[in-house]
Amino acid sequence: MSPEATIGDDSKIWHLAQVRESAVIGSECIVGRGAYIGTGVRIGDRCKIQNHALVYEPAVLEDGVFVGPAVVFTNDTHPRAVTPDGRLKSADEWEAVGVTVRHGASIGARAVCVAPVTIGRWALVAAGSVVVKDVPDFALVAGVPARRIGWVGRAGVQLVADADGWRCPETGTRYTEADGTLREVEA
């Protein structure tokens, strides 16, 4: 772990994890074995980064985000080791683009998020998916490339359609859908 990284209270960094310079990890987080947190990455409070996840800069994870084992967040839209004339490409010869993961979202094991993309609040990316476009709040996406196959609530359980819209079978919370977006109904 770099001495230039900032780690919040009660956060735990497991064996062989690498946390780079200027990374900021909030409080009560867990960074699993062999995970990589890139230079300047920002991670909110109460996040879980599972074993061998690769979070490349300039990723931003808001509070309560779950990143499953071996997830990859990319950061280069035109990756090359060398320039067109064959010289080794330097860090100054590309512009890093990042993945943003909004509050409460979960990314399943071995998913790849190809920057630049934003994963919406409380969304769920299924294991093994490849995300190449933004994911709406509460969306359940799966596949290669990832497509919306349903909706999930804050509990992570797939919502059930009924005459009044959508309902979480675990919490009873109600949702309405309009123009491809989902919103919680105020109680």
C-alpha cells in the first residue's frame, strides 16, 4: 500500500492487495486479497472490493458498492503498448477514462466494465458480463455485451411486475417505470 493513499477508519486491506498513490478509500471498506486499486481511484464508504478485482484509475465508486471477484474496470479506449512508429508508449501518451459506479450498485464476479461507463444506483451487473454502455439505476444487466434483462431493488432481488408497476418481493418497495428508467415510489 502506498503511503500516499488515504484509507478510512475501520477499513481492511487484505494480503497482497495493491493500493496506489493518491487512492482514497472510505471508511468501513474491505479490499480483498490481490485486488488492485489504481492511482487516484476514489472509493466511498462501506464498499467491498473482492479478491483479484482490478480497479484502474480514474474509477469512482460511491458508497455501498460491491465489486465481485476478478472484476475489471478498464481505463483506456485505445490500448496500445507502442506508438504507430514502434516506440514504447509512455503514460503521457494516452488519456485515462474511468468507470463510475453509483451508490449501492453491485458488479458480479469476472464482469468487465469498459470505460467510459456509469453503473447506476442500486444496479446489478451479472457475473461474467461485459458492460460497454451506461447502466440505468436499478437495472439488472447480463451478457456480452450486457443488456438490461430486468430490474432489481435495493435488496438486489429481481422485481416482480404487477398492475401498479414493479414491486420488490423481499422489501415490498414499489417502483414505477417510465421511458426506460425506474423510480422508487415514495411511501
